Amino acid sequence: FAIDSAARFRVRPPPALRSWRYARDHNEVKRIGDVASQERPQDRADVARFFEPDWIVPIYFSAARQASHAQGKTLAENARIFALLGMAIFDAMVACFDSKYFYDFWRPVTAIQLGHTDGNRHTEADANWTSFVFTPPFPSYPSGHASFGGAARRVLERMYGKDGHAITLVSPFVKDVVRHYTSFEQITDDIDDARIYGGVHYRFDQEE
């Protein structure tokens, strides 16, 4: 829609497998993202479950509807805002997947099960490790949820302001969890936690 080349937005390379940062983030997701982890608080488990399904994109439109209603936006204003929101999300998705397949970086479930092959003395293999939520079948770096979530957040903040909102998000797939937010940053922060506590991303995936 707006970008002229996905490769122009290609992110920096992921941390080297032998680096301290890789070991730190590898061990973090290994500790809190395992299906049997005892270090995952219930609130973070709820967040991981809530943001797992493929319904992730509509949450931004739900947030926008609530903010538009609260601020009394007109039909024309809403048409423009929703167009910008959709364009930003899907351009970010295109750029993200360009980077994903350029670097082809392994997911935590593979990296942890094969930890003895990464050449890093600060990681150890666990052949029985399994992620708390479903691991998508495509490369890890960078995070898709974080990429289009970050793009959506920038549009939403510019159109409605950064905070002072009253947004309630519900999911047709995880009906026992309801999330309340006063800023769009809180949503993307929860998504970062969701993917790490869910065991499907490293922190550097989310930050990049």
C-alpha cells in the first residue's frame, strides 16, 4: 500500500548464537515459556493464551472503534483512520516476512531442543521442551505480532492520542480472559509478554 520495497525495511541481523544476548533471551524463554513452567504467573499465562490465535489483527480495529466512539469521530474521519490502520498493519506484515525469510532464524522450540549445537556455553539442550502455546511454522525473527502491532500502535496514537483511553478487549476464542487498557502501548507490551511467556519468541524478536 505505502512501502516501495519490503527489503528497504529489513531489520538488523539477529544476535549471534554465541553472543551473551542470545544466551540471555534463549534462557528467558526456556524458563518462562515452557508448557510446564512454574515461573509463569497466571496473568501472563492468560495474556499468552489471549494473544495466541490468528484473531490478533482485529483487536486493533476493536480498539480503534472504541476510541473513535469515545471521541465522537465522524464517518469520514473513521474511514480515513481505518484505511491508514489497515495499510500500516499489512505493509508491516509484508516487511516483517521479508526479514523472517531472509534470516530464517530458528524458533525457541527448535533452539532449546538443539541447544547443544549452538556453540554457546551458556545454553543447554532440553530435548523435551515444548512451548506453552502453538509455535507457528515459519521463522522466528522478527516477531510478526510485534511488527504489525507496532505499526498499528503508531497510527492509533497519532489519531487518538497515546493514553487516557478506556479500551476493553475480548476474544471469541479465549472467553475466560478480558483485557482492559488505557493506552495503546499497554496492548503492545502485553503482546510482547504473550509471545515470550507463550514460548514462541525471544525478547529480541519482539524488540526488533
